[in-house]
Amino acid sequence: MENDKPVILDFIIALQRYESFLEPNHLIDHSLAEEYFAYLLECTAKGAIFMADEIAPDGQVKTIGWAVVHEQVSEAFIRADERAYAYLAELYVSEEGRGSGTGRKLIQACEDWAVAHGYATMRIDLLARNVGAARAYEKAGYQPYCQEVKKRLLPECEEPEGAMNVVPLRPVRAKRMPLSAA
């Protein structure tokens, strides 16, 4: 997984960059990406990371997406067979990989992992304004489950200089991890 870390950090930053257009409170920060990556690795003690690779006509392998699934446990007021569930924590497909079915294959890999590990359900969170993701998840059979709403109560504060660092994406090669790997 260490060999894949640079491309994964790029994916985290790219997703944050995209989500910051939908919700301006999303920071784009390399150190936060590092922290989040470490957190996801901890979560995958009961989970999996899937990488999607594309093979170019010249034989070069390029990683074009990734997904992270792990166990989460819900409130006590949920049916016992659904308290522990698979949670799709991350799903990202690079621009060149979009529309190729890569996202659907990554979702399927996570679902297959969940079923193999005895989870009756899988949940996914998404930003309310992320209409494209909502459509993709609906096509994959997901239905709205609960809704979280927010209202800002205090005025926005200025971010300290450098807190909103935009980190440019850089091309990197990652080792090939087939979608069937768990």
C-alpha cells in the first residue's frame, strides 16, 4: 500500500478540490490528506482498499480510481443484522476514467467484500449538492436513507494564511491492485 500512497493522496486532494466547489468549507490541504489517509488505513483493519487500473495501448498501467470500504457500527435502535454495516468511505475516479464503468466496478468490489464479510447493508455518504454521485449511486441500487442538514450560526472566519493550500496533482504510477483483490 505504501507504493500507492502518492496516487491515493492525489485522489484525496482531487476529491477535496471538487467538493470545495460544492461546499466551500472543504479545505484542500496536503497535511490533512496525509492525516485522512492514515485514518483510512486504521479503518481498513476491518475493511479493504480497491485500486482501479487502466492499461494504455502502449502497456503502461495508470491508476484511475480507488474505493475504501470498512465496517461501521450504528445506533442501538437499528435491527441487529444492520447495526454493523459496510461503509463506502471513499470513491474517486479520475476525469479520464469517468464514464467507463470504473466507478460501478469499484462499488461492486466493495459490495462483494461486504457480502463476503457478512454485512447485510452498505451505506454511502455524499454531499447534497453532488448530483452526479447521487445519480451514480441510485443507478447502483442505493436509496436515500437519512438526511443531515446544516445551518451556519456564526459568521465565517478568515482562514489563516496558507490554510487553503491548493496542491497541484502530479502524475504518479502505482502498483497494480486488481479490483478482485480484497
